[in-house]
Amino acid sequence: MYTLYYMPGAASFVVHWLLLEIGARHELRRIDGDAREQKQPAYLKLNPNGVVPTLLVDGEPVYESAALVLLLAARHPAARLAPAPGTRAEEMYLQWTLHLANSVQPAFRNWFYPDEAAGEEHAAVVKERARARVEGAWDRLDAHLAARGPWISGAELSAADFLAAMLARWSRNMPRTALDWPAIARLVAALKARPSFAELSRREGLTEWL
Ligand SMILES: N[C@@H](CCC(=O)N[C@@H](CS)C(=O)NCC(=O)O)C(=O)O
């Protein structure tokens, strides 16, 4: 049994999506970002970083969205969202999951929270550099998908594709959205066509990027 602490459209989005895609039994607890509930003591006991997502896994809190992507794919082999160990597909799956989490997601954090890195007076330059980093990431992901795709790990869909689609969604109001890159646009269109995406959007009350 799982309990997901989430905010609509946030980094919890991919975890929620995978729970639906896998068909895993779960409950949802919405965190009120406007009230900064993620910084309140009750939530900090679960996730001392004060961010979403947190997933209770059999009652124990686990955080970091990419860790939860890997964890859910590994715990539910029947969903076939984690490539077999020791394969080339697994190498690409792990490489890109960690790259998206370690390099691309922090650039988005700078885009959405531009005063965090160096204060309000440097926010414009932080944002501009974040935009360049995100666009560079799309160049490289698109080239990889064109050469080795259609999915991140090759011929088969994996949990990493859902993480990429979430990040692509975050670019929807940037000067260039991820959908300007054709191989990424194809991946995203295929994932958005899945019933889990419609259900996810309905549950989170999302009206953009449908
Ligand atoms: N590395 C973390 C980052 C999570 C993160 O930055 N979450 C954002 C929403 S996308 C958040 O909770 N922001 C609220 C805040 O920072 O107060 C993860 O991937 O789980």
C-alpha cells in the first residue's frame, strides 16, 4: 500500500502517474503549497527537505522523485517498466533517469525558483542560464531518442519515459517547449495517449497541456 503526498503538476506528478500506470493501490494526500504545508513540522517529519513528493511505502516515507520512479518500476515487475538487469536497455534507463534527475531537474528548479540560487538581484541571469541548460538537455535527449529510441531505453517503454514526459510538461511555458524537438514530441504524444494520463490530469485537476 502506498500513500503519495503531492502537489498538482509538481515533481510528484511522475510518481502519481506511475502508480496509476502500474495499477498499484494507493491513497493521495494533497499538500497545500499556498499555505506552505510542505515546510510545516508534520510534513518535515516525513521529508526533511520540505518538498514533494513523499511516498509512504508500507508506512515508511521515501522521497526523491527519481528514486521513487526506480522503486516503483522495480517493485512491480509485471508492469514491465524496468529493463532486465545487465542489458543495454538497463544501462540507458539508469543513465537517463539519473541524468534527468541530477542535471535537468535542477535546471528547472532554477527556472521556477530563480531567486533561490543567488538572490533576487541575480534572478534574471539564473533564469536565462537555466533556459539554456534545459534547451541543451532537449538537444541531447532528442538526439538519443532519434538514434536509439523510440523510447529512452530503446525499443521498450520504461519508467524513465514518464520522468522525461513530466519534465517536458514543465517546459510548456518556456520560450521553446520540449515539443519543439521531434523525437521528444513523439514520445510525449504516445505517453499522453495512455488512459493513465487522462486519469492523472483529472485527479490533479490539471487543465494545461492535455
Ligand atoms: N529532488 C526533489 C525535488 C522536489 C521539488 O523540488 N519539488 C518541488 C515541486 S516540483 C517542491 O516541492 N517545491 C516546494 C518548495 O520548494 O517549497 C525530487 O525530485 O523529489
